[in-house]
Amino acid sequence: MKNLFIYYIAIFAPMVLMIGLSKTDLVGPQLCVELFFFYFLVYRTVIDGIRLSTKNVIPKKDIWKMIIRGYHFKYFRELYLK
């Protein structure tokens, strides 16, 4: 996932989908909160880790470390700007 445009689509599309489903009442509030936590704790960890791994910034075995809060700021430039 070296392409920055594809990365932004991958991180924003699920959030837009969750908001759309909650606005149309297709998803209850409890499920919406559970999906929100899954998005931030699991999905973003994996997506950010894959991006850094494909750019050879971190080894593939260290993708799980992206779940540590604040670890994203260490690689902010590589994740969001390059």
C-alpha cells in the first residue's frame, strides 16, 4: 500500500460507511460503538502496519505494535505525508 491515495481511501471508507449506516438506522447504537472501537483498535492498526511494512519502515513482525497509542505519531510523516 505505497500509494497515498489508496491508503486514504482505505482509512476513510469504513468510517463513512459506519456513519451512513448509523444515520439511516440500519445499525443500532451499541453495534455502531462496537464497530467504531473495532475500526480504531484493529482495522487501523492493521492498515497502518501494512503501509509501514510495505514501505520498509518497520518489519512485518512488528505490525502488532501499531496498537500502542502514540506509536502512530512516531511514523506520522511516513503514514500520512509520503
